[in-house]
Amino acid sequence: MTAAAERPLVVKVGGSAGVDVDAVCDDVAALWQGGRAVVLVHGGSERTNQVATALGHPPRFVTSPSGHTSRYTDAETMEVFLMVYCGAVNKRIVERLQRRGVGAVGLSGLDGRILEGRHKRSVRSVEAGKTRVLHGDHTGTVERVNGALLQLLLDAGHLPVLTPPAASVEGVAINVDGDRAAAAVAAALGASDLVILSNVPGLLADLHDEASLIPAVARSGVEAAIAHAGGRMKKKLLGAAEAIDGGVGRVVIGDARIASPITAALAGRGTVIA
Ligand code: ADP
């Protein structure tokens, strides 16, 4: 069977401290060389925070009334976001994969409108118990994926390395959540698995105790898990639910600090949502 004939694997890797990008690339290369069709989606939040701070425009995060935290992406932040996500982070991952002999092609959601969504220009932010509306935001949620373009690349033996931003319907760059974008990509491609890697072993019952890993969450239990989880773990669970609802066979939230992190996740190490 050729790589293109089987259901692809979508891997999302975050950009938080502790993530072993080399281990992820080693594993991606081994899977790809074994004939597996893979799409790698990445973030770059931590680097964006560092660069934005160095440029005198420190990041600003807002918490919505429903408790979700997101980056307030004004015009200046989007400039930094484009430099870091589409520049340094994407190209360094492509470079790493090229060095391992992988036919990696770096793309943002803007390229070929791979990720498209509606532009949300304002965001509600809860600050000191009060809800404020912040304007000038460049964010959105992925509503459409150009799966045909990704499939074209996979069929030709390439490995797409995809990063936010997405394109708005009007063609403006918008910041979208990487986990949910990866879920939309996995659904569009009919992926067998979506592996979401970050700097924790998976969903933890107690954030301060890595031994409290929750090994499995049923689709019907995801909403309760979202209510329990904090910070960015909520988005990963939301993405997991969206992927499963979109027809993806299985989602594993796994650890990107270990050797062979993708193989381990596919073997069930992490939190499995199916
Ligand atoms: P990314 O990998 O996309 O950059 P993060 O690393 O920010 O995303 O997301 C994972 C983070 O979610 C962990 O570092 C952790 O601090 C946070 N988190 C909050 N609640 C939980 C939980 N219950 N289990 C695991 N992680 C949690």
C-alpha cells in the first residue's frame, strides 16, 4: 500500500518549554520513511511571547466569560506572530526534517487558504470580575480546510508542516488555535489518528502530579473534562472532541518531552479520546 492510500496521521506539536522538537522530528521521519502519510501542525506561542516582549510589545492574554484563555492579537502582535510562526519556527522544523531526509514543505494556513475562518474583530475579556470588549483583534476559528491541497502534497510524497495563521473569508491573516486547527485538518483529511503533543503526559487529574494521568476519556466525557482542565488543556480537549465528531478515529494527547513521542502516543501512552 502506498502512503497516500492509507488514512493519514495528523500530529500537532506545541511550542512550550520542555518540548523536544528533535525527538518529534526523529519520530516523524521514521513514520514518513516507513510509508506513513503525515501532516505536522505546530504552534509557537512561547517564542512569540519572547520576541514580542523583546520588541517592546509584550503579549496580552484574555480570558473569555466561558473561561477560555486566548492571545489578544492586535496588528502589531500579528506582525510578530507571522515572523515567529511562519518564519523561525516553521522553517526550523522544515530544516530539521529536511536534514532527516524528509520531503517537508512548510506552509501557513494562509497559503492556498489551507485554513479559512471568520474574522473575529473584538473579544470579550473578563478582568477583575468585569467583562470588557477589546476591539482590533485578529482572531477566528477554522471553518474550512483546503484538504485537496494537503492531499495533493501527500499524494506526491511530501510532508506538509502547517502553522497558523489562517486566512479570513476576506483574505486577512487571523490567529487561530493550533490544536483546533489540527483537529479541523485531521477531520478534513479523514485521518486515522490525531496526536496532540505538549509538555505534559496528557490530561492530568491534578496538574501538579504527573502520575495523575487520565489514560482515557470517552467522547461523552469530554465536556466534563474541559470543565475540569485548566489553561490551554481546554483547547486540546475541545479540538479532540471536534476531531472525533469530524470522523477522526482516535485522538491521543501525549507527551513531547520523551523519545519517540508519536510512536508512544500511538501505542496509547497519554490520554486517549475515542
Ligand atoms: P501547547 O503545547 O499547544 O503550547 P500548552 O503547553 O500551553 O500548549 O498546553 C498544555 C498546558 O496545559 C500544560 O503545560 C499545563 O500547564 C496546562 N494544563 C492545565 N490543566 C491541565 C490538566 N488538567 N492536565 C494537563 N495539563 C493542563
